[in-house]
Amino acid sequence: MDRLDKIDWQILKQLQQNAKTPQSAIAKIVGLSAPAIADRVRRLEDRGIIQGYQLSIDSEPLGYQLHAIIHLRAFVGMLKPFLEKVKSLKEVRNCYRVTGNENIIMEVVLRDQRHLEKLIDLLISYGETRTHIVLSQVIKNAPIQRPHFN
């Protein structure tokens, strides 16, 4: 796969900060024409580097007062059933299958402690859980940047 040049990285930086940035504005920043930016963005999409454009939503005004990280260590034979079940859990924002003591790490949003309790009651049929309540988010969706060693 072709490596990205400095301009590609600048384009990615701008789009990661705000995916709605007009291509004409990016063109001014990187010193190219808007059609050249459009072509580069299209190539980045074709290569699968840009996979889509997403909306970022604050869950708190929607009634979700708790944000938690839940670790699950699946019981023997329960990982595959859990991997199917988790897809239907509306509380789960992100779910990762990981190495280490636990098999799964989930980010969840919940209305309150009772909602958390009901979710944990469901999860414990699949394995042991450890729950961490998020107090604040220190870094949010930090952009992927050009490595310093290139």
C-alpha cells in the first residue's frame, strides 16, 4: 500500500477535527486547489483509510447520566453466545475483544444506577464483570497523526 504524504496527513487531520470542513477551506490550509483536495479525499476513501463520517452525540442531554467501562471475563463456552448478544444491547457504545484477564471491554451509557444494575444482572450470565464509572473523559477521539519517525 502506498504511503501517505504530508498533504494526505494534513487532510486527515482537518477531517478528523471536523468532518464537515469544506474542501475549499482544507485547500487553503494545505496550499492546493479544492479539486485536488477532492481527488485526494476520494483516493483516501477508495483505499479504505477514510471509512466514513460520523456524528458525535452527547448522551447526557438524552437522559444517559452514567458512562461506564465494563470488563467481562466470559465463562467457558459463553464467549460466542455473548458476542451475539452484545450486538443487541442498546447501552453498549463500543465493545472490544481483548487479550489479558478479560475477554471483553465495553463502553456503555446508562440512565442511572438501577439501569446499570439491570445490565450487570444480564451480563453475569455470560461471565464475571468488573465495572468502572467514568468520572470524566480526558481525551476524546484524538486524531490519528503522522508518526514522528517517518
